[in-house]
Amino acid sequence: MTVTPLDLFASSIHLHRGGRIHAGRRPVDADRDGWQLRAFHAKTDADVHADHWEVHPEAEEVVSCLIGKMRLYLRPERPGQEEEEIRLTAGTAAIVPRGRWHRIELDIPSTIMAVTLPRGSRLEKRAEA
């Protein structure tokens, strides 16, 4: 097998349950079995759908800030609670619990990497505060 460099920003990397890794063009079918690694540049909040909550019911998600500065918000689990804010700077990451609604806002343009099981993932429009 020939080993060649991958462009993380142009590839979708799928980590199969059996140990095989497949890199191809985006997007990955969210119903496929196995983990997905995504890396992308985000210039504005629109690039990270900051106006939506996201959830991954099948697994936790690692959200990492490779370059830049951003905030990861966890939606309150009970009415009346505040959003939980996690500040991420270059070289830091957070693990979002399975089934926990979350969203990202940028402080400055950032390079982000995320790893999760995409199966069953959903977006929901955020109600304005």
C-alpha cells in the first residue's frame, strides 16, 4: 500500500469499526458505521452554524481548536439553567457528552477539528435569547 499525504481540509476521513480508515471527498454519509474526523477553517460564526444546536446521539464528540480562539456552548439540561461555556484556544479540545446539544461561536477565525460518530446527528435552530 502506498502512503501519501492527505489534505485534511479537502478530505473526509472515516474510521471504520474494523480498523480500516478511508479518506475521500466530502461529505461523509451520516448513516455510515464508524467514526468521522473533520478538519475545517472557520472565518465566521456562519461557518460553524452558531445559530443552531447540534447533537450526536450515538457517541461523544471531540471538538478541538487547532488554531484560533472559540467558545463551545452546551445547552442547558434543565429549564432555567444557563448555557455552559467552554473557551477553547489553539491546541485545546473538549469532549462533548453523548446526546448533549452544543454549538460553537468564534472569537477569531479558527481552524477546528472534530471527531464523532455522525449517525443520527441533528441540527436544531437556536431560539434567540
